[in-house]
Amino acid sequence: MSEVDPAERVEELRRLVRHHNQRYHELDAPEIPDADYDALLRELLALEERFPDLVTPDSPTRTVGSAPSATFAPVEHRVPMMSLDNAFTAPELQAWGGRLERRLAELGESTRAVGLVGELKIDGLAISLRYEGGRMVQAATRGDGRTGEDVTANVATIDVLPDVLASGAPEVLEVRGEVYMPIGVFEALNAAQVEAGDRTYANPRNTAAGSLRQKDPSVTARRGLAFWSYQLGEVVGGPAFARHSETLEFLADLGFPVNPEVRVLESLGAVYDHAQHWQAHRHDLDYEIDGLVVKVDDLALQRELGFTSRAPRWAIAYKFPPEERTTRLRRIMVSIGRTGRATPFAELEPVVVAGSTVGLATLHNQDQVRAKDVRPGDVVIVRKAGDVIPEVVGPVLAERPEGLEPWEFPTDCPVCGQPLVRPEGEADTRCVNVSCPARVAGSIEHFASRGAMDIEGLGEQRVRLFLELGLLHDIAGIYHLDRDALLGLEGFGETSVDNLLRAIEDSKARPLPHLLVGLNIRHLGPAGAQALSRRFGHIDRIEEADVDELAAVDGVGPTIAEAVREWFGDERNRTLVQELRDAGLTMEGPAAPQVEQNLVGRSVVVTGTLDRFTRDEAAEAIKARGGKSPGSVSKKTTAVVVGADPGASKRTRAEELGVPVLDEAGFEHLLATGELPGAEGDTEVPSSD
């Protein structure tokens, strides 16, 4: 690591975390174990703490979840749906307790007994339910914490949820909770799949998420989903509560399912004992759990402790260790992805890990195989964390048969036979042949995926079939698929063909950010695509921009800028864009901001509630003028805008650092002029007092 540039490693980690956020939250198709994702995020956090100048407001360490899918209408959460920080060991749980004690001491609460609520961490999908006048009017996924997906029709099919609340319910009641699939339901569903000769589902969590995101609610209704409520969101006209545990009792009285294993605990030691009990008895339950959520019970203290940019300071998730089993490694193979990345993976003698049968496991990259020294024929330890893709941890050396030879990474692509190349300074080995069938297939599959152009019915199997039959050769060919040729294929009737062609036609109207993601530009994810679309407004202007212009866009930076410039510098890619333009795809994005760029290089923090701006609108106003709107105060902060009910820590930090504090009028002056109030003769910087 001493030879790796910290800025490059931070950028790489952010790309990886965003990619896996998308795979998990948007696509319900995670690629790595939860433990691996957590390790990436923790490494990123450690680097950002070590090098604070590298911190950006859109870093995954400061955001929640992932962008909502284009399949469902967006829903703006009135109260953000935050994520949780994690603890993986008893010392990490104790460290959180120590931070909590120090913050309470700062609030003058050091002598006050603070109860903690322990709740089982359900392995499902976070959902927010909104009731108005006692009736459910909306249900939304968490999405990126501020914008989720409207899944009201699907959630309405979940039997355990009340459609109408009893008289006396609050005028507005927002209930947060977890949609999950009971293990018994999951096993019965898989048994039916086996009986029908169909592919079985991987695990309850992903099956629940996929079931909830069905376009046809009747499919969701047949899946037997359930729900546990664990938090209130917005409440209007409801009773006053002093403790979180009281809110759960209130929800139970209204008919919402509340997990019966919720406990109010008096100490961190009791929390740890409770967690250890459920770690040992997790399989006694008819639903999957992967840890224990701990919350401060006192709601007033919750408000005073506040939030980081992505998580509450008054809660933490204590995650159980991933489960491990041993099995025999049959052979090591290499797959080629859409960017040419050559990924080694293990074929195993099937073994049940974390409740599902595992036959394949990732080996990550060439260095990992070498470091672990796993060899075909070894007995290996297989870990499956969070019910996602399993990994080979290492060999059981005591059981290694004599004479096993070390496995060598291939020098040629196993698909096209061209040489594999490992660029200097990179961990990944790649097939650089852009015509490699695996790369072509992967790029088309990615283009059609939900996170990009969202072409329903054009999945992996169909893409590879069309390529094999010569009906498809590249991305642009999607828009020239011949109906008669498709109807001539076995298993393709008029309805399925027409549905596919309709989905392809509909994709032409996808917004420019979706197209940019679909073009498979290395390092460019949804956030960067949104930023480029907003700044330049048209793909032609992005293509014409130089590296400096691209890198100056907030949320892009030099690594993405170089990748975008390199991609558009390739004649083959420019030809592809022209072919897509000719096919009628959307090339124009939101208009570039028509305001003076008077905050370039400035960083403005907003805290509290403003009268004339929502928090998002204030941030957009700053960014539209070329500035940044981070979630924390530092020496580089230009000003802190303070509205009603602000976070006390931000104003205190600003005063400690001598950062100007502005009220809303001062903020509007800054937006209009680019100057702080008082810069032209005023003797005092306005504050919110």
C-alpha cells in the first residue's frame, strides 16, 4: 500500500463501493459478500480520516444506498432514510459506546442513565409506509436515502400490513420497516421451482427484494412477503413520545407488526450478551437476521446527538460474523467481464453456507489467488457473508493432498485466446481485445440492465443467444433486432417478441445519465453521469470537453475525467454514439445552469431548516453556482448557513474554526453576489440569532 497513491486508491474504492451499492440496492444482484463490501468501505473511511483533503461530499461514506431504478416513479422522502454505521467486534461496539459517552458528557448528560434498545437486524429491504387520514397512500424503497422508488401497489399486497388504521390515528403517519421473505415461504417457493424444473432462488433477502420490485403486483402478492416495523418517520397530529420503545408500542397498538424480540437494555454489556444469544440462535427464527441494531431509547437525546451525513450517532448495527464451511475445490476458472477484467473463481463441491447451496465462489484477482495459495484439490474454507456471493478464504493446509501444484494465472484470455494484460499499478488483469465475445456480451448486458437503459427482457441468456445466432453484434444492434427473425426462434412467441421490442423502443427515452452509464465508460457511475449531464446538458458537449473541463465538475474529478476523455477519444466509441443517435436515443440532458458561477472553489455547509429552500434546494443552488455543499465543517469551509433547529455541532465547529455563520438572508446574499455579507463594509457577519 505504501507504493499506492492515496488519491488514486480513494477514487478506486469509491468506484468499487458505488458499483456494489448499485448491484445491491438497485439491481438486487450483489457480487461480493457483505464482509468484502464492509472492508472496502472501512478502508475508504480510514483513508479519508487519514487524508481529510481527499474527502468529497458525494463520497459513499457520506451517502446512503444507491440511486432509485427507472422502473418505478421516484418518491422524495420527507424525512431522510439514513443508513447505519457498523460494528463487527466487541471492541468496536465498545468504541461506539465510548463515543456515545463522550457526546453525552458534552451535552451535560454524563450522569444520566441511558437505556438502549436492541432490535434484531432483519435481512430484508428497507421500506417507508405513509398513511394519511388513516389510509395507506404511499410506500417507497430507501433508494439513496432522499429519493426512493414508489412501490405502493406491490406493498399493498402484503397481508400483515393494515390498509386502514383505527380511528384516532395521526393525520400523517410514516412507518419505516423491513420487508422480508420468511424462510418457510422461501423454501416452499424453491421447492415449487424444482418441481417445475425451473431455476431456484439464491436467498430470502434477494428474493424478497426482487418480489417487491415486480411490475405486476399480483406476482408480489403470491410471494408471501412479510414486514417488521422499527421506526417512525414523519408524524403529524400524533401523540408525543419520550422514548423509542414507546413508539414501537404505539405501532403495535395500531396493528403494525413489531418484532417480539425487541429489548430495552441497561448497558452495553447487556447489548453484547443479547447479540451473542441471537448469533447462536439465529437459525431458530423463520426469518434471516445478520446482526443486532442498537439505539438510544431517549428520543430527546437522539435529537441532540444528531446525525453524520449518512447515519445517526445514536444507533449502530452490530453485525454477526459471516458463516463459514469447508468443502473441496474442484478447479479454478477465469471469467471475462464487460471491461475485460479477468476474474478467477472457484468451482466447489456444493456445500450449504448461510442457508443456501454454494457451488461457485470468487477468488477476486490474481494477487488474491497467489496470496491465499489455493489449489485445485484443496479442502478450502468458504465464507458467505450477508447472503451474497461467497468467497474462498483459504486452504486447510492440514488436509492438502501431497503433490498438488500451485495454480498459475493464464496468460491468454480463456474466451478469445488473446493475451491477458495487467496494467502497471493495477490489481486486475484484463483482456484488452474489445472484440472479445465475453466483453461484447458483458457490455450489451450492462447497457440493457436496470441501472442503465433498463430494457426488460434483454437479460444475459437472450443476449448470449442473439450473439451466438448472429442476430446481435454490438450495443447499437439492439435497436435493429428483426421481429421476423426473433419470431423464428424456438420459444419466442408474438407476445414475448413484441414485449421485448416495446421495451427496446421505450429505452430510447431514457435520460442522458442512463445512457452514459450504459456506455460502459470505466469509473463512470450514476452520480458522475448525473453530474456531467447537469453540467454540460448534451452528449456532444461532453464529447468535446477536455480533461480539465470534465474534472472541474463537482463529483467527477481527474480519474473519471481521464476515463471519459479516453472513451470519447476512441473513433469506435464515437461511431457507436452516432449510431445510437440515429436510432433515436436521448442525447440531451437537463439544461446547464443559467446562473453566474460565483461560488467556484467555495464550500458552503447548510444546517437546520430554511424558509425559502429545502435542504436539497439549498445544496443545488450552491452547486449550480460552481460551489460545494459538504455535510461537515472544516477549515476550508467558506460559510455555514444556519436555519431553524440546526445541528448544534456544526455551528459550534464553525465558531471554533472562525468560519462565518450566515442566516438565510446572508445565504441569499452569498448566492446572488458570491460575496459574504460584510465583505463590502459591514462590520458583523449575520447569524441566525
